[in-house]
Amino acid sequence: MIYALDAMRARRAEERAVAEHGLDVETLMQRAGTVIAEEVGCRAPYGSITVVAGAGNNGGDGWVAARELAGRGRSVTVVTAEPPEAIEGVAGDAARSAAGAGVDVQVVGTETLATDAFIGSAVVIDALFGIGFSGPMREPYDTWIDAIDASGALVVSADVPSGIDASTGAVSGRAVRADVTVTFSAPKVGTIVYPGAEFAGELVVADIGIPMGLLGGAGDPEVWDVGEYRSHVPRPAPDAHKNTRGRVLIVAGSGAFPGAAALTAMGAQRMGAGYVTVAAPQSVVAVLQTKLTSAIVMGLPENPSQTVAEGVTDAILDIAQDFDAVVLGPGMTVAHGAVDVARALVGSLAMPLVLDADGLNALVDSIDVVTGRSAPTVITPHPGELARLLDVTPASVQSDRLSYGRELSGEQLACVLKGAHTVVSGKGRQVVTLAGNPGLATAGTGDVLAGMIGALLAQGLESFEAGALGAYLHARAGDHAAAKLTTLSVVAEDVPGFLPAAIRELDETV
């Protein structure tokens, strides 16, 4: 597991490495530029290279890369606003060293650049701003960004694509769309959360010698490796039977959305639950029995709208006593009776609980019912649902997914904020899930995820770990589905079928 750093923590790590571990900025810059050069050499062994360098240390990384590549016989041009002799500090030393070694330097001052300025280059290295950037891209650098993006070259960004806020991932205007971002020591938050992640391309984390102990700590966003996820996968005992592998009760569905209950059950079953029961309005029982051959389906009294009737709460509470976890909400709707049932159950169920979809919508003005629970609880909102719970706009949630994701989390309460690079928060920790693809952006995939997390809770995982593992395996199942079916053609029913491949690869990856 590694931590993702915001700009302040990244600077602090470098400062401590210099102050406490005998390193110096010049050495770190030399290493950073060298790993960029190595990455470029591996990915594009032929063709001319343009380095777009700023006046700060990010630019210094670019100057070192330019000198290294030129020393390997490559044709390299550095485009810079200031001549090497005018650049200050260690970045200036790197610039003068590169120029003295014969690197071609093109000083453009504060001129705008034509959109076709870099066409013909095989590689463009973006070393313009790095982690120090925030706000909108100012003139004339907006035209420099346009030229980089229009170059048709392999674009490699140093540490963070220019134009991205390294701390939040915000993009206010133009930003470099990198094919590869070589980030130093640890991922920067802005490259793993959207919208910044969209501009980062493939993320390569390069070790430049800063000790791991300086690179983040408790409370910083986490990126788990395969081993971390593998350590939480439930393993059935040799003498296991259906009642020892986790019993999941799913309260879901309606006449309008019977499929939501079915998909939730499929997710729970494929995630290893030994016994799955769906409690749904009586009129949809036949549909669910057709869809589910190995799950139990129970009919509940219903309203004329084919939603659960208000008076079923006590019956469900009685049934739930025989289960290890409950999933509540998919497809229930927010009809009057369904809302009352959802609120009563959340406040009364004493076992682990997953709240999804309409189970969350029912609590828009009663969120204290969730935060007051003492049993393990996982909520699985998409940005719109979380926005309604917090009384903010979906755009606000998307602008800072990490901050909003932790708003409704705690020791027993985990929040799985769905979307590209799902954020899981709980126990004062956060995990950003880097797997997944747009094929999962289709109706019903969230129901599958809710069932998976319910199964993990039923098998003994704590809320935060169940949310993190469920989100990752769901995303990887989606990746396997997209590889087979294309991102355009994946539907929710496909995801459970590819879950075994996602689990298997955890065991096969060393």
C-alpha cells in the first residue's frame, strides 16, 4: 500500500528528505530527470524530443531529462520562457548544464505558440508547472498547452500534468493531456481523482530516493496493491457449509424495478455468500424466482403501487435475526410505505447493513439514523445520492470527492462513493480504487456492488475493508467484462459472471 500526497505533503517529504536524510535537491532533481529520460527511451526509442520547461524545479527535471536524452544520441529541443542564464536555483544549474552539453534551446519568452508548434516531435515532455500549479491556466501558457495537446506526439508529464491541481484534481481551463505521467516517489492526489485522473494517462510511480516513511501517513489517501486486497478475501474453511459462509438478506425491489433485487442477489452469491434470501413485494416474486434459481425469494405485503407496505417492518426484523448481514434499498422506490420501512429498519437492525439506492434516498432528511448506528454499516452512494444526503450539489461532490466522501464515515460507518475511481472512506482512512472503466456506467451495476459488499460483511469483514475490497473486485470484474465484451456492450448482468476472474487474478498475481 502506498499513500497519495497533496502538494503540501509532497513538498514536506522532499524538505524532510533533505533536512533529515542527507539528500539534496540537486540529487533528487537529477534522479527525477533521469527516470523521465529512461521512460521516454523505453516508450519511444526513436524520433525527436521537445521538452517544454518552466522556470521552477519541475522545469529543472525537464532540463535534466533533456541532457540525459541528448547524451544518448537523441535530438532534443527545450522550449522555455527564460534563457538558461536567467533561471535561478538548482533548476538554473540544470538548464545551464543541459545547454552546455549541446541541447538545443528555444527561448520564446511570453509569446503565444501556434497550435502546430510541436507537430513533428515524437515525444513532448511536459515539465512546465508540476505540483505548484493551481487555478486557471494563464496566458500565454494556455497556448503552450494547446500546442502540446495538438502535437500528436507521445506526451510525458513530469510529476503532474500541467494545469492540474495536484491536491484536488481540479482542472480550471486548459491542462495537458498526458499519455504517461511519471510521478515521483508517490502518486499525487490530483492524478488519481477525477477530473485530474482523466488527464494523467498511465501513471508511473518512480522512486527517486525519498524514504518511504516520509511519503504520507495515517489519514492520507491510500492506493492498495494486490497483496493488500488479497489479504481481505474470505477463504471458506475445508468443512464450511452454506450457513457458515455468510447469510445475506436482501430487502429490495418493486413492481417497477424487480431487476435491482435480482442483480443484488447475483452479486452476493458470486462474492461467496452461502445463503441468500430476497424479500420483495409479493407481486414480483414470480419474476425473481425465474431470475434466481439458487436464492430464496420471500413475498412481502405490498401497496397498490407494488412497493413494500408500511406494516412489514416487524416481519422483516424478525426474519433478519437469522442472517449475518442485510442489504437494503435497491429498486425499493421512495413510495411512502417504502420510505417508512427503510427508515425503521435502519434504526432497528442490529446486524451489519449495506444501504444502497432508495435505502439512501429514504434518509435524505434523517441521516442521523445512519450515523447513529453501532453495527457495521456501508453506504454506497453515487455523487447525486451523496449530494442529497449532505444537502449540496452533485457538482460540489465531484469537485472534491475525497472531502465529501469522508463526510459520512466513521469507525463503523464506511462510505463507498461510486464513480470513476471509487473512493472508500471509513475508520479515518480512505482508499482510492484505480481499477474500472466506463463499461460499468450502466444501470444495475451498483446493485451488484451492494450485494457483493453485503456478502463480505456476512463473511466477517469490517465495514471499511468490505467496502474497499468490494469496490476493487467490482471494478476489476468490469475490466474483465469490458476486455471480453467492449466497454460499449457491458451490462450489469455481465459483472457477476466476471467476478471469479477478478478474484482469481488476486491469487495469481505475485
